Amino acid sequence: MKGVVRHKTRRALLFWCFLAPSLLIFLLYRIIPLAWNLVLSFQYWSPLRPATFAGLDHYQDLLEDEVFWQALWNTILVIASAPIGMALALMLALLVNADIRGRDIYRTIIFVSYPLMTVAVAIIWRWIFDERVGLINYAARLLDLVDRPIPFLNSFTWALPCVILANIWQMLGFYMIILLTGLQHIPQELHEAAAIDGANAWQRFWRITLPLLRPSVFLAFVIGMLNSVTSFDLVYVMTGGGPGRATEILVTYIYKLGFAQTKFDYAAAVTIVFFVLLLAVAWGANRFSGGNAGAVEAQ
């Protein structure tokens, strides 16, 4: 009996020894900074003066901060654009999952956008949308579609859609790989049985493919959404948050508050609101995915 207890104790110690470095890194770089942010959001603090208790003052200031509301709205629009990218990726995944010639080459071409550095992606798309030498303006003038160049990145109307388009393009390869993996794990026998029962291609997609693909859709959405709304470098290189505040998102606003204006306490309050927003979106996506999965099993 003592030998069994000793063996279990050694296994538990070995388990925690392997797990401890990861837990320590998570504690140092995730839990402690988040806890410090939460404490800081209830204080008046700067590097040049001692901290004093502020209560909910910073959060009350948020209610009257027009820049914050603009950045929040832009962030929500970026999150809302994720399903567009996933729909395009699903069509591409269905295409390259079919038995077509050269599909491995197509998969590589589509995926190549994701491993690129975000700064490189931002520079590429800034050149494409450039008013003077940009590819889109050049093609539009060549085809006589416009009389003069369109200042995409300097336009209050076009700047944010341009940033969203660049973000969708970068994430398209990631979405496709996740969805393609999900497609390849769907048993082909289900489609064959449905075809024998008289189901057409659309019915098989809607009743079989899409329900079984929902875990992959949830994974791609959450990771893609987190990557999109934290892509500070894409927005900063393409537009810097401008023109005006047209492309300001919460992560760029937090950077400017903290490092340009040294309002670290107020930036901490915005960070907490941003964190709550991400939790709410992830929770909603999880509930949506779980509810649909339960409905499918019930059928």
C-alpha cells in the first residue's frame, strides 16, 4: 500500500515539475499584469506621483470620451467582419478539399498570407491603396473608372474598410486551414448515405457539413477575432488610427493613452473594458456553438 502511495506521489511531483514552468510564465505574463491593470484602473497614478484612490472616476470619464466610443465602435466592426472572412475561407476550403488538379498548390497560395509579418502585410496593402502609385488607383485610371485618384487611406469613408479588407486577407489562410481540417474529419459515408436518400449537394452541406463543422468554425472565429482586434501593427502602419479617429481601435487608443499621453491609469480602465468585451464575444460564440451542437445531436 505504501509503495502505491509513494508511486502516485512521485507521479504527481513529476507532473507538477513539468507543468510549473508553463504555469509560472502564465502567472508572470498574464495573471499579474491583468490584476495590476485592474488595480491601476481604480487609481490616479503616474510615474512622477504616488498613487491615490480614484474609485470609478476613470470609468465615468469613459462615458463622456468620444474617442473611446469611436474606438469601441471600430473594434466591434472589426469583430463583425470576421464572419465575412470565414465565409470566404469556407468556400475556398470546400474548393481545395475537392479532388481537383493542383489543389496542394492552391492551398499553399491561399495560406501564404498568414505567416507573413503583420507589418509586411500592412506595407503591402498601404501600397495597394496608395493615392499616387497604388495598384487599385492605377487600374481604375487605366480603365477610365475614375477621373482622379481616390485617397483610400486618407478618406473617412474608405479608411476603415481598407484596414478590414487587409485584415481579412491576412487571416484568410488561417481560417481556410482550420476549416479544411474540419472538412477532412467529416466521414464521407455520411454524404454517401444522404446522397442515396436523395439529398442534393446543398442539403448535404446544410444538414451534414455545416453542423459537423461548427467546432472548427468556433475555433477559427475566436482565434481570428482575438488576432484581428489586437493587430495594433496593422492599423498603426497603415493609417496610424487616422484620418482623424476613423480607424482608431481600442488597442491603438490604449497605446496612445499609455505611451504618448502617459495616462497609464486611464489606459488601464480602457484595457479592462476591452478585456470584458473580448470575454463577452468569446462567451457568446461558445454558447452559439454549444447550442447548435446540442441541436444537431438531438436530431
